Amino acid sequence: MPGSDHAQGDPADPSDELDEARERAAISRSQRGDRSAFNELVARYQSAAYGLALRMLGDPDAAADVTQDAFFSAFRNIRAFRGASFRAWLLRIVSNGCYDYWRAQRRRPTESLDALLASGDEALGMQAPESELTEPAAQPDWNPEEAALRAEVIAAIEAAILKLAPDQRLVIILSDIQGMSYEEIARVAGTPLGTVKSRIARARARLRELLLAQPELFPPVQRHDVREQ
Amino acid sequence: MGNAVNHSDWESQRERLSAYLDGELSPAEQAELAAHLRDCEQCQRELAALRQTRALLRALPTPALPRDFSLPEQPVIAARRRAAPVWARPAQAIGTIAAMIGLAFLIATALPNLPHGMAGSATSASGGSAAYNSTLPGTASATTPASPVTATPGGEQSADAATPHATASNTIFSNEKTPTSVTAGSNTTEPAGGTYGPEHSASGAHSAPTQPFPVAPVAGFTLLFGGAAAVAAGSLARRRSRDDEPDEPDDEQESW
């Protein structure tokens, strides 16, 4: 990709002006208790909400429950919303729901969040990952952004995401899957911008390590690809 | 800022590259790093790796929704919960009074050797409770007041007013799935006034003291537990409706 280093983090901003006006209207009607207005917001954001919950939890049933609860909670509390990004506000409720779900799971003997967290945290920043990238690639023109991913590649990426520590998982989902700006992510995660920045970088590095452990699926990156620019 | 060229802190250099990829650096930092990248192979490799990782994530398909998450248009749950406070507060208040009266009955009758003055007030109280007991189907014929019904209209009234509330709220409590709790709570106060009249004649007719029935303890227990149940049901319903209200100080709403 020659000369495209400034590739913006955001894909098209989901709201052009008309949409934004409609959203604001739907929000203020929802704040007066109008459920059908709120359901316009549900229709608009349920994909993002469920997507976040699913990528966070890795379990469709749990993700659906968390998503539904989040919408109920959002409707109950929507009068408290005033401000910039409804999406960020909503996704914060979803992500809180995910953490609550883990907390509840931890109380059960069958599943251990500690084990989950440990698998995400281990080996973070322990090695210099760039050494692995010097190997020649098997498929020089392989470009995941253009090619549709094969099912086993998708499964491998999803599994790798679930191995990240939850805090890193959250920011990487929001930035790279949902295409949100750092500022919006900071609102969802409730952390300073600098923390978002470092978490995203570490999450990407860690993900790369995990994916490179399967070279048959993920050919190492091309050096000449970068030099060309 | 010679920082961008300093690889000794690789972690923060990678952080900068990652933000650069997302266009999240300041214009000055962005330009500086672009200049550095022209010469630094290590940073070029890292940037390409970061970009490829991001591309993989972006290429993930959007998961299909398992269902529509729209809220039901008829707020069934909300209506039921909003209804609770209508009767809950009176039920609590009256239940408390009933329970206290019941407790007073029990204390009065549990002490066998009372001083003269207190014994008198105890019997008049039991007379009042006889009137109350006679309205109950099972105990009507067996009621044998020790003295004619004369005194304590205030206590009697509140007892009569209290128990229908207690039972009303009990019914609501057990049938809480039906959405009619409001009407149930307010309607059942009427029989209290309706049954008040017949009590006097009923208790007056059955005034032959054959065998002492433990009227006061029974009434005391009834009032005590009925009142307690009303208080419990009332406070439960109110707590429920409180849960349903938006709790403002939730931390997730503060910064918006």
C-alpha cells in the first residue's frame, strides 16, 4: 500500500448529518419514555453492541444476554445521557456487562477468570517480536484487507482475541473491529487517552505473536511492502 | 523531540507507530515519525506488522445477530413496578400500627397477675378484639367476650382498618404476576368500613360467657403477624420499584 501510512483509524463515520439529527431526536424522545424511539437506537446499534459482547465473551448465548440487559439498562438510564457519543455510552454499558458476567462466572467453581486473565497476560512484552518478522513470506501478495478470510483464519483470529487480557481485548475490538477513534474508545473504557494508545499497541503486538504461532494461516509480513512507499 | 528515533524504549516506539497507523498522533509527531520511517528499517517492519494485524481484525465478518434486541413496546414490567408504591406505603404504615396493637394484646394477656388498672384496660381491649374476631368466619360463633363491647373505638378502628390492608397486600404479594395490584390494593379498603357495622350486633348477641376463648391472644397474634406481613410486603414492593428507577450516580453516566 504505497503512501497510505496515514490510513485513518475510522472507517466512514457512521453518522452523516441527517443521521445525527435523527439520532438526537430519537434520544430525546427516548428520554421522555418513548420505547419505539429507543428501538430506533437499538436497531442502529445492536450490531455493534452484540459484536462487542461476542468478541469479548466468545459465547453467543452470554453475549446475547449481556446485550439485551445492556439495552434495558440503557433505556432505564437514558435520562442520564447527555453528550457526545451515544454509541460510546451504550458500548460502555455493554462492556461493563461483560465484566459483570465474568465476575459472576468467577463465583462459580467451573470457570476461572484468573486462568483467563493469566492466559492473556502471560508473555506480554517479554520478547522482541520483530525478530520473527524477517522471515520470507510464503505468499507475497496476500492481503487480508482485500481477500475474504477463510473460515479457519477467522476462527484463529477470534481465538487469539480471546487470549488477550480483557482490557486489551476491549480496546482492540473497539479500534480495529468497530473502527472507533481513540477518544471515543477512552470514553467506553473509562481510561485516559494515553492508556488507550498503549493498550492498543500492546494488544496488536500480542495478537501478532499469537497469530504468527500459526504460520500456515498467517504468512509473516512483507518487508518490501513497506520499503515501496 | 528526538524521542521518535530512540529505540531503546521499544515499547513506547511501538506505541507511537501504532498510533501513527491510526492517524492519532499530533500533526507534528506524525510528520516527525514519517521522516524517521524513511530511514529506519526496524520501524518500517514494525509498522507493516501492526498494519497487517489491524487489517486481519478489520476483515473479520460482522457476526450475525441471534435475534432482534428491540424492547417490547408494551412496558409490562414497568407498569407493574410503578404500581407498587400506591399501596405499599399505606400497607407499611397501617401494618406497623396493627402489629403494635397485636403486640400490646399479647403483652397484656401474657401477664396473668396484672395490677387492677391495667387488667381493666386489658379486658376492654379484649372486648374490642372480640368484635374484630367475630367478623372472621371460623371464629364468629365461638367468640365469647368477657365484657360488653364498650371501649377502645380508636384501637378497634385501626385494627379493622389494618387487617384488610394486611390481607390485601398479602394477596398482592402472592399474586404479584397479575398486573392488577393497584386496583386490588385500593378496592379492598372498602370492605373494612362495610364489615364494621355488623360487628357490634354480632358481638352483642354472643355475649354469654360459657367457656373463655383466648380471644386476646388470637387477635394479638393475628394483628401482629398480619401487620408484619403487610410491612414486609410493602417494603418489598417499594424496594422493587426503587430498583427499577434510574439510579443516577452510576459511574458510567457521569462523564457524559
